[in-house]
Amino acid sequence: MNVTGMTTEERISRIEDGLLLQKRVLTFKEACLYASIKPSYMYKLTSASKIAHYKPNNGAIYFEREELEAWLLKNRVSTNADIEKKALKHTTLNHK
């Protein structure tokens, strides 16, 4: 361990993760790492066209990071506070 309390491998991993956040286009492997998805599941998603991806010349699979993020953030589950706020707003606006 060094002065930061991290091993060299941990520091390299952090740097790689930071670089991944800077890329606009991710390889298949990078997309799996970024989304914390196993490659077998990512293949299922791509083969079923359930996730946006790119295959130039029908070769390697690539992902646009922003589209991958949008896919990860779809189907938001509202908190109880969100639901109560909506209900209060609805009853206030529709109360006669």
C-alpha cells in the first residue's frame, strides 16, 4: 500500500473507471463493466434488441454511453414520498 492507503492495482482500477466515464462510445466489454451486467446477459439483451447498440459491418458490438445510461435509468420506481406528493396534488387540483 502507498500513501493513499490503496494498492497500485486499486489505483489503476480507479483511473480506468474514470477514463470509462469520459468515453462516448463503449466496447461490449466496457459496456458490461459500466453497467455491471454479465456478458451473457448483455448478449441476450442485444440479440433480442432490448438495448440500443451498434454493429458496424456486423462486427463488434458498441454502445453509446448516454443511451446505456438512459436504459439503466428507465422504469424508475417512485418513492412513497413521490406518490404521496402526487396524490396530494391530484386531490387538491380535483377537489371541488
